[in-house]
Amino acid sequence: MSDDLELIAEILKGRTAAFENLVRKYQDRLFNSVAYMVGNVEDARDIVQEAFVQAFLNLRTFQGTSAFYTWLYRIAFNVAATERRRKRPKISVERGRDRTGREPIDGQPGPAERVEREERGRRVRQGLSQLSEEHRAVLVLREIDGCRYETIAEILGLPIGTIRSRLHRARLELREELKNALID
Amino acid sequence: MKNQSDHELLSAYLDGELDAAERARAERLLADNPSAGQLLDELRALGSTLQSLPRHELGEDLSETVLQSAARRKANEIDAPRPVPAPAEPGRFRPRALGRKIADRIKDNPRMVVWPLIVLTVAALLMVFDPDRRDPGRGGGDRNIAMLPQDGKSAGKAEGADRAAGAKIIAPKEGEYVKPEDRPSMSAVKSPDVVPNPSQLVAKGGGDAAETPDRPSAASLAGLVVIQCQASREALEKREYRKVFDENDIALSEQPVGEVLRMTPAELASAAGVDVAELDVGPHAADAKPKATILLVEVAPGQIAKILDGLKAMPDKFHEVSIRTPRTPPSHSPAPPLPGAKAPAAKRVLVVFRVLDAALPMPAGK
């Protein structure tokens, strides 16, 4: 975090190229979460890019009270919300692998295991897509991005107690969606 | 384990988000209640499943694109409406932010407000210093509605315009002087005892734009081609202009021009470059004594030149033929073609004849 603040200080002094380091540092992490959040990789790429552009243009408003990544994530969520209102999803994560971004990293399993994993992943993504946006958001932030409750609360602008109950309800909802998959 | 808070407790326990007291409570719950243990296992399995999902990689470095995009947006101010970063309430309308944005843009480009200010100033000056309203002697009878003949179609139309404007109707005898304060004004307040016929309102005009729905704005008047010429009254009464139109298959509107274009007389006069008091609108002006007549024709490409040539070919009837082309195309959607139009509707042209009662002087060399 202190590295980020140093970079930001440099950028605000006029060395804008330092922002490239922030982009490279966070773009894949943000892209992964946003892709699961919005359910398609093309939109996710656009949202990530726009989030970085807005972060750069509004960097002076960043006060450093939270981590840069938390602030960036919050911008990305707002961009995603705006985009979601503006248009419908185009390509799902399922079908988007060959269109934009690399195929999700999946280790080097054997053919049978790979097929099984892919099927399980497909069902989980399908289950996630069935959740409400607010439930999907907390699950992605917690389980996929690994954020703590406090960070999730900052990103979503909600009290920690709300995050805790919402996260639990999201889990129960996804459990119902995936019941068959979990039996396996 | 029956209540929701126990469920949430286990979920938070799994996440390591409990304080010491809560953690102790969760562990007691797990020890005492087998179903709690089962739920915890299920939640743990769910978490593992989600965490084992493959990661998406962007596969490109966005840094250069981001900086270029930001620089472009900053430099050219092409920042389309986009969400403001990190708002407490995303998507919420912020009038203050909008106001600041507009103020910033004006500060950066002050010229953007110059023309609107000039237009507003000119409009205000015209309203205040309208010569017909301020100077009763100026312009004489041929510039004032009140001085138009009382009988005949022209007078009727003038009255129609007055009714539509909601003005007090004046029917002076020919040549009678009417005090300025008694004259009709296009901006007069509508009198409650005068209820205009809606078709009159549209066809013959009035100053109340709010009464004519879907009427093109005054700005759209600039989209009309206007042919102007002087004409002898005899030529107009005999409708000599028809020869030009008939020979060239040009459709002449038989309806009142104001009705077709949905313009008030004031707007028509403005478009035609004549005084509204001089105006007679439509093709049948034979029994009236107007000072100007406006016709509406619909022409195909190339026919405007034929109108000009045709009128110039009759110098004893029409002269000083000129044309005014619009600087910008009309902003309103095109109206359907005129009845009887033989060529595809391409352009509407106002043909304005200003009457010269005296015999037209023969052009030099003719």
C-alpha cells in the first residue's frame, strides 16, 4: 500500500508514467473479479480500462484513507453498474474465452480431471450468474478476490454487519443453485 | 441451530471474521449441534469450489491504452457522461457536479456562450424597439395591419392573424389612422372573449407559439429557400406566375402556406423577409390588395433555376428576382409532399412577390 501511495505521489507531481505501474500491478486481479462479477470478459475488459482511466483522471480526489486497490475496485463497480444499466451482457464468460483475454488459468491436470473441472467450473459460473447482483458482488469479492469484510464494506459502501449477513445469504443461495455440483 | 444469526455466525467463523467472544460462541454451537457442523462443511466446500475457479487473465497491458485515453479525454474534453469515481451512491444525479462541469467548460471555451448571448440580446432589442409598436408615424399605412383594407380576403386574413394572436380586433376604415396603443400586437395577451379557431391559429397565425403544437421552431425557418421578386399587381391578379410553374411541372400549394408549414404569419414574414403587415398568404390573392404575396412550391433539383429564369423572362411583370438559400438545412422532419406534386419532394421554396402598384419600370436594355 505504501508503494502505491508513493507511486500516486509521483503521478500527482507530474510523472504520469508512474501510473503504468499501478495499471500493470492491478489489471489482472481487477479483470478476474470484474469478469466473474459481470459474467462476460468483453465487458470486463472495457470496465477495467474505464476504471483505470477514471482513477487516473480523479487521482487527486484519492485521499489515501483506504487502499488504492479498494478505491479502484469501487470505481470499477460503479462503472460496471453504469454499463449494466446501459446495455445487456453480450458474451458470457462461457463463450468468451476465445474472444477476449486468455483462457482461464487452470494448472496442468490430466484430460479426465480437466473435463471434470471444466464442467464443475461451468456449473459454478452458471450458478453465480443466477444470483442477484448484490449477492454475486459479495461472493466474488470474498471468495474470488479474497477481500476481508472491512474491504468489501468499503468497496460496496455498506456496513460490515450488512456484508456479513448478505454474504451468508449469498452462500446459501449459491449452495441451492449448486446442490448437484457439490454432491459430486 | 435455528436462527439466522447462528447461520451468519458460522459463515463469519469460516471467514475468520469473528472476535474472540463470537468465535467462542461459534465453537460451542459446533460442539453442541451436529447440523451446524454439517452446514459449516457445506459452506467450506462451496468456498473451495469458488476459490478453485480458473482465473481470467487480461492477456494485454492496458497501461498505455489507459494513459492515452485519459490524455485524449483531458485534452479534448470528450468526456462523455460517465460515472464519477467512488461515489457513495453510484448513478445518482448530482446537479452541483453538473453545474461545475458546465462552468468549467464555459471557462475553458468562453466563445461557446457568445452567440447565444448575441441572439438573446438581438431578440430582446427587437422586442423592445419594434418600430411598428413604438412609432405610429413610421412606415405609414402600408406597414401596418390596422391600415389594411377592411373588406376583402386580405383584411379577413389580417383579422385572423389578430385573433390568433389574441389581440384586440381592429377594423378601421381604409386610410383611417389608429392609435398605436389600439393597434394589434403580435405579443398581445390573449383576450378571453376571443377564441381562435384552431385551424386559423395554425393557418393564419398568431404570436402564441405554445398554441401550435409540433410547429417548427423559428430556427428551422432558416432552412427554406426563398425566391423574392417585385411584381405588378396586374401580374399577380392574373396569376402570371402560374405559367412558370405549369411549364416546369412545379407543384404549387393550394393550401394556406402557414397551414402547410405550420408557421404563424409573423414567422412566414420573417422567413420571406417582408413585414407581416404587408402579407397575404396563398395563391389566391386576386381579390385582395396585399403588399406582398407568398406562395409555396415544391421543387425537384434544378427547378429552382427554372423558376428564376421563368420570372426573369417576364420583366414587364416581375423583376428584381433574387434568391436566398438557407445556410443550414431545415431541422424539422420533412412534411409529406404537396398534393399534385409530380416530382419527388426535394425542397420547398417560398416565392415572395412584393407588389408594386405603379407600373413596373422596364429594365434597362429591354
